[in-house]
Amino acid sequence: MKRSCSTAMLLACLLINPALAQEGDAESGNAVYRRQCASCHQVAQPRNGVGPNLQGIIGRPAGSVEGFNYSAAMRDSGITWTPETLDTFLADPRAMVAGTRMMLRVADEQQRLDIVAFLATQVVPQ
């Protein structure tokens, strides 16, 4: 499977939360992402769609992708995306950030862990 991140970056992502990294499967997460997320979010290109692009989301402040029109709630949330915050957000976006435009909830814990593992491999190309 082709990965779009360096080994050092992947290791850094996995060290952020080893429990989430061990439980999530990036390959399965890619499949779930394509089914549930790709219609709104890009990872292959730094292009925004209905939602902001998700390249390099781990470690990025919420509401910070240039050119995307975020809700005030997301811009002002103070969140930095980590595996934990992504998992919580995907479980119930509106409970975490009241006023967000994100509507999709991923109820299945394993699917969330897999999506997070996949997103951890998606870094901004250099």
C-alpha cells in the first residue's frame, strides 16, 4: 500500500497515542474514508470541497485551512487535531463543537479508529 508520509512523520503520529494507533488500521480506514468522507473532504489534493482538505490534519489547529469558510464555532474552538480529538469529533461532531457544519457521525468505534489511522498517514507533500 502506498503511503504519503515519511517514516518519521508516521512514527510521530503513532507516538501521539499508541493505543489509538495500535487499534486503528490505516488500510481499512482508507476504505471507510472513501465510503463516508471523500465526498466532502480531499486528502490526495490540497483542495477544499464541501469540507476542508484533510492533508496533514494531525497536529493542525481546527479551522485553519486557508480558503475554507469555517463556521465561527469551528474557527473559535481552540481545538488542535490529535488522534483523540478526531475520534471524539467523528463520534459526535455537534456535541464536541456546537455550531459546526459537520453532520456525519461515525458511530462505529473501530471505523473511527481506522479513519484516524488513515488520516495520520496523510501529510502535506513537501
